[in-house]
Amino acid sequence: MGARLVRGGRPGHAGPVLTPSPWWFGPPALHPPAEGTPFDLVLLDRDGTLNVRVPDDYVTRPEDLELLPGAAQAVGRLTRAGCRTVLVTNQRGIARGLMDRDALVAVHARLESLLRVEGGRLDAVVVCPHGHGECGCRKPLDGLFREALRRASWADPARCVMVGDMPSDLEPAGRLGMRTERVAVDRPVGDAVTRLLGPSGH
Ligand SMILES: [Mg+2]
Ligand SMILES: [Zn+2]
């Protein structure tokens, strides 16, 4: 391509600047859900929302990924409701050289297999692998959300929801007009899904 990657893109710099792109794992275009599905997209944070956060560290190996209580059941409910689910996650450990893309893929294969036990499915995964100030996609920037909307051209932000445990998850989604649901230790993801879908009969 010949264009040089300029980190941070200095203002006034003349010449091509390539903003690093998010990593998208999934079909190039997402299919819309069936008529009557309550949301267009349900975007899910990963660490601290679906799986246990590793304090001051990253999940670099599949065996280190541990789901939070109720997470698989919650994603299973979303899948059974017909929702399109997209995992939306910052993984700066890649920029820091603590893991590579293959390791991330292996961690996500384990995540998806644990969700599948309860019938849960992720339709796509979108990742910011970059460091601070390198890109337009590291949350709280909105690049991951814009990428998900770009891949789901039929989606109306007002019919999308972001579920996450940090203000940096919820603020960019809110700025794009999405509904937000906060998860915390005393507000697990299953409760967020109950607020979205109503109480489960089973
Ligand atoms: Mg989180
Ligand atoms: Zn990024």
C-alpha cells in the first residue's frame, strides 16, 4: 500500500495516515434477526461482564478464562430470543506483546464453547488490539461499535443495546444512541438480560 502507519496521527501532518482498524471475527456482514426480535444487536463486553476479570492482567490462555455465574445462561437466553450478539472487547495485551492473535482466537474458542453449553452463541467478535491513543476503536472511543453497525447495515442504534461493566463500555454506546445496561458484582449479566427480555419462565 505504501502508506506509512503514523501512530496517533499528528495534527497538521500532511500525508497518508492509516488509522489501525479493529479486528472483526465473524461473517463479513451480519444477517438481520427474525421479525419480532426485541433488539437489532446486543453488544456484550467480555472481561467483567461474561468472564472473571484478571486484575491488572489479561486472559492470555484459554484455561485462564472463567465465566461469571449465570453468564452462559444469560447469553443462551439472548440466543433463544433470536438476538444477534456481538462481543466488543479491548485487548491491549496484544499491543503490549503479552499475547498474539492466535492466543486471542484460542481464548475466544473456549469462551464460545462454554457459552454453547447453555445454548449461547456469539454472532461476531470485534476487538481493539491497540494501545492507548493508537486508534479510534479502543473503548471509550466508539470504533468497535461503529464497526459492528457497519457489519449490520440494517441495525438501528436505537434498537441496539450494550451490556458492560465499565463507563467506558456504556458511554460510547450511549453517544451512538444505544440503550446501555451496566453489569456489576451485585448486578450480574443475567439480571441485565432479565431487564432486556423480561423474567425467564425457565
Ligand atoms: Mg469489562
Ligand atoms: Zn483500537
